[in-house]
Amino acid sequence: MAKSNAEQVSKIRGIIEALGQTVATPAEARARLALKGTDNVRF
């Protein structure tokens, strides 16, 4: 069990890369999920 979010992300990234895949960049993830991004919202 991961002790933190960062540890969990690190573990899953290692698994993904061990399988020969690449991890999406934040911009790629926003595009795939059709999210607006911080530049297009009013917070």
C-alpha cells in the first residue's frame, strides 16, 4: 500500500514504463479527457 499520492504515482509510472508504455504529460491528459486547463477557467 502506498503511503502517499506521490509514492502511488511513482509506482504506477514504473509499472506503465515496464510494460513499454509512456505516461501522458499533463497537457496530453487534459486533451484526452477534454478538460479545460487552468488557462481557460476562472479561479
